[in-house]
Amino acid sequence: MTLLAVERIKLFSTRSPYWCTALAIAMSVGFAALLAANADQVGVGLTQAGTRLALVVVLVLGALAVTTEYRFSTIRATFLAVPGRTSALVAKTAVVALVAGVIGEVAAFGSWAIAKVIKPNADLAINTGAEWRAVAGVGLTFAIGAILAIAVGILVRQTAGAVAILLVWSMLAENLVGLIPKVGVKIQAWLPFMNADNFLAVNTPSAGEVEATGGGVVFKLSQWGSLAYFAGIAVALLVVALVVAKRRDA
């Protein structure tokens, strides 16, 4: 049995993946339905407003996939059975990232579909590259987010600590950075979750438009560059986590 198969079995032997999957999809689709029912004009970008909340659930899923094993000491059996710790953890990361990507695609297209049902006359055709990126690209950001969450889980090893870090980081800390006078919005342009949001944005304002409206984040990277940057940070953090996992006791 391959490591990927083993990690898939271990992941789905607990209830948390099922609950997190259901919650992520329900939050995304439900939020899209709520917005579509109450908004006068509904666009493709608006249908994806709830996927940011769903990403938070996926981050929790990624953290739980690692910290649960440390909590119940099953990680020790895994490390004893597999000669190299790195290969076991990479296999776990691959499985969770794949699951997260599928969740993202289902949540994204489900949100778009429910909005289309509620507002059949709205212009919700996915025609442009930006619109396809805003919908189909959700799975990519979810998969990368799962990698980042697993890295945090490996480093922290405790569920409460890992989940707290991920929630504060993704939902609060990066937004609060913008409150720093003069340099806040400049720093935000290089924060990972901000760049993930930039990748999914349908319409990104230019630097002149940002200045005209009185402030905002001016990203230095293109939207695909923002995705690559987000992925680079996730992979770098995972590499650090793998090095730390090899050097300390399970």
C-alpha cells in the first residue's frame, strides 16, 4: 500500500474531514445565496464572496490532519513504519491539498450555480479569463492554503494553538496591518492571504484608482504572480516544518 493510500485512509477515518467539507461548502453556497437574493446586481465575483470564509474551514481541516495525529500519538507509529519522516509528511500534505482543492472547486461552482438559480436574469456568464480565474482558481488557493495549514500544524503540533494561529493570521492580522500609518498598505501588498485574494479578484484597481479613492492596497505582482507568491510562502513554510520535524522527537 502506498503512502498516499495510507494517508487517505487515515484522513477519512475521522469525522473532521466530513464535517469540514460540509461546512466549507455550506458556508460558501449559503453566503452566495444570501447575497444573490438581496443584491440588486449580481456578478461572477460577488458569487464567490463566501469562499473566503470557506478557506478558513479548509485551514482548520489542514491543521487537524496533522495535530490530531500528534494528539493521539499515532504519528509515532507512522514514523516507525516509514523510514523517512519527510516522505510520510509530504504524502499527507499531498492528500490533504488534493482534498482541499476539490472542496474549493465544489464550493466555487456551487456558489456560482446557486446564484444563477436565484437570479436567472443576472449576467453570470463565465466568459473572460478573469471570471474563470475567480471561480476555477478557488481550488488552487484552497490547496495552497491547506499546505500552509499543514506546515503550521507540524510546527505547533497542538490543535488549539495551530487553529488559533491560522484563524488570527487569515482573518484578523493581515487586515490589521493596514492600520499601521504610512506603511501598512505597503506591507499588505506582500502578505500571503492578501495575495490569494488578489489572485481571485475579478477587477483589480490600478494605482491611480486607489489613490483617487483615498487609499487601498496596490499589489506589486500580477494576479498569477500573487498566486505564485502565495504558493512560495506555503512551500517555504512546509520545508521549514519538515526540517524541524526531522530534528525533534515525535
